[in-house]
Amino acid sequence: MFVSDSRLPDEDNVLAAFGRWRQLVPTARRLIVSPYDRFLSDAPGLRAGMAKGKYDAYLLMPRGARDEEFHHSVTELLSDWGWTATDPDVVVAKVVAPAGDPLAAEIRDFFDRMGLPSRVVLPDSEIGQHVAAHFSEDDGYPRVWAVNRDPLVVTSVRDVARSFFETTAERDLDATGDGTGVVDVAVVGGGPAGLATAVYAASEGLSTVVLDSSAIGGQAGTSSMIRNYLGFPRGVSGMRLAQRARNQALRFGTRFHTGWEVEELVAGVDGEPHLLRGVDFELAARTVVVASGVRYRSLGVPSVEALVGRGVNYGAAMSLSREMEDQDVVVVGGGNSAGQAAVHLARFARSVTIAVRRPALAETMSAYLVGEIEFNPRITVAPCTRVVDGGGDGRLEWLELEDTNLGTRARRPVGGLFLLLGAEPHCGWLPDVVARDERGFVLTGRDVPKDRWADGLPPDSLATSAPGIFAAGDVRAGSMKRVAAATGEGASVVPLVHAWLAPGEG
């Protein structure tokens, strides 16, 4: 961390000094600390630089033996640096796999998003050989080993999720407290909308279960730093925000089932509970909140798709950022997620190119991110550009980009490709009784077709066409596609759930 006074004796512009220090150590956090007598007078000339990412925080110099705000800020920034910029000194789990194994990369990313430090090691390493003693030669990879756990061979991230985040008590779906085996609220999806629903529903005494096929946090959980979320002036990573919300929901009694992918919803009729089914579970719930979010759209280039997990990644994949050191990286997408990924990757990569089909980023990206990208010398924006080809010997080594205006193509060496392309709703598991628009997003409120209204009245604002089934967050048609908006919808849906569960309603 670089900490500087707001004025330097040998440099008129402290921000210029930070620019030079940043070139030397791009991963460092940068802090300006001003004496009390200059704090207000220096602020106007410095705060614009903070908005562009030239430094991370502007603080008042401590005036006493203990200044909790100052020390909390420093500790928070160093914690963020330690999590994102360095390999962990102590790890919870070790993943043994051959070099370039795509599933091993997925598992490590899952661990990172769940807040568990991990490391991938080769089979011929000391740890790899130690773990091999627990298996036969025919057992495959990846192998996951952790203290106080039997090593296991995994075939999917779901295997890891079940092993690390599911106890015997959590498998007991009849632990509702009333002996019925039917929960009040089943939330499908653990992104911001689902987590907010869980916090507010459980805090008001409703038995609440959250089912999520992967790591908590959804797409937001992959963001390296969300700077415009209310109440976090220095920003917060998506992982930290999601884990804090999860812990908050757990405190109120929410049960989480990580690695439980819902494959079918059977809507209850005449007051009967709804049924949520997966490969090896069935859960009955009086109400269901669909918060399954969206998934990134496929690029649709076969040669590039063949290298997913080998230099090509859907989403930000923050756990891979350290591997991009001294590499040339391409980020495809024009939304905030793409911008946040580019800024984070620029701390490690030699160069980052944002390829976007639109003429400019300002149409789809927040102004604070656009400003930070314009300031960063390592980031270049390639407007009206798309990826048309790619390849390499076992992993991504090059991409071919096309200028959509001129039709010209250029091949360039690339070490990593991060695809953050729009959004497709994840709701193929929903029954036909839940109305959706032409793109597959769930319709709610007045957007529900009139022929599905009950007694000539539209459903409530976040209610679907199926009684007792609600939708919140990005999966809902017309949603804002912002973390704060999804959180607000998750909180707002709970009064509607209460009303439905009230005597004479459900």
C-alpha cells in the first residue's frame, strides 16, 4: 500500500506521483491521508481523481491514539489486496490436477467466490503425491484434499459444493420447525435478489431455504469491485458482499443448499404446496421466489468455445487474474461487469482490450467506470469489434478480431479471453403456468398477459401468473440489471409473500 500526504515536498501534483507508483506496482492500493488543517481545502482538487481510480481512498490523518475509521479503512484495503493480489499463505483446500485442467480452474473459482482460500497443485508435486496415496492409479482428476476431510475425486463443481457446504442436518428437508416438511419460502438462486429475500423473509419469522447450483452471489459475486453500491464508499467486492449477506441470512435461520440445481418446479393448485425437484431432492414450499438470475450469452465461435477453461472464460473468473501477469488480455462486453473485470485485470495483465460491438462504452456502462477506464493506460477500448476466431496449442494463444464497420480482421497474440456478453435468463426449469416474454424472462405484475389475470386484476408487482410464485432480480422482465435494484426487489417481494401466506390468501 502507498500512503501519501495530500501534498508532497518534491511534487506539485500528488496524483502524478501516484500515477508513477502505479506503473511500478499496479496491484498496490493507494491512499491519501491529509492533516486536519488541509483536509477540506485539498479535497476538491483530489476527489475527482478518486472517481477515476487514481487512488482508492481520501482519509483524515488520525488525531488520537485510536482512530477506528482510519484503521478500519486501511485494514479493509489491505484485506482486499491480500485476497485479490497475492497467493494465500494458508489454504483450506488443495486441488490436484494436471496443468490446464478446466474443471480444476472452475473449482478454484468456486472456492474463491465462497471465501475459501485454495490452491491448484500438479500430480507430481509433494502434495499431489501425498493425495495419490488415497487413490488407485485408475482414479481420475481433479482430486480435492482438505484438512479433516477424506480426499475425493470430483466430476463437477456440484460435487465440491455438496462435500464442503452440506451437513447431515442440512440434508434434512423436514427441519421446518412445524413438522410439516413444507417451508414457507423457497428461494431459487443465491444472487443479490435471492440473498435479500432470504434476509428479510427469515428475519420476519418465515422458514426460508435458498437453493443455488453454484457459488453464492450470482454474477455479482464475480465482480472484483462494486464501487456504486450504497453504503460502501471504498467499494466492495462481489464475493465479500455476497458472503456478508449469506452470513446475515444464516443468523436469522435461513438454510442454504449449495450445489442444489433445481430442474423442475411443479406449481401447486388449490392451496397445495409447490414442489421443487432436482436430481436427488424434492422440496415442498408454500411460496417460491424465482431469483435464478441470468447467464452470460454464448459467443458462438466454435474454435473459441473449444478452449473454455483453457484461457477462455465466461464471467470475470477473478481467481485467474493472477495468472494473467504480463499477458495480453481481451474482455468482451460493454456492461459494468465487463468494465469492473477490465480494471481488475489491468492490475496484472500487460494490456487489456475491451472489445464491444457498440461505438462507445457510455451507452451501457456507468460513468464512473468509463472514467476509470479512460484514465488507465493499460486498458484500450476497441469499439465496433467482435471476436471471430481463436486458437492455440492446448490453450488460447491468439484471437482474430473484426472491425464491424470496415469488415477488416486482425490476428493478435492473447493470453486470456473473458466473455461478459449480455444476459440470458436461467428459467428453463419453470412450468408453462409461469408466463415469460419472448426472450424467456419471467413476467410479473401488469406485464402478465391479461388472459392470465385473476378476476380481471393483474398480479402484484413482483408476482407471476402462477399464484404463490414470485420473481425478483435479473430473471424478471423489465428489471434494471443492477445489484442495488436486485437487492431492493428481493426485499420488496417479502411483504407480498407475507400477504399470500396470510390466512385466507394462500
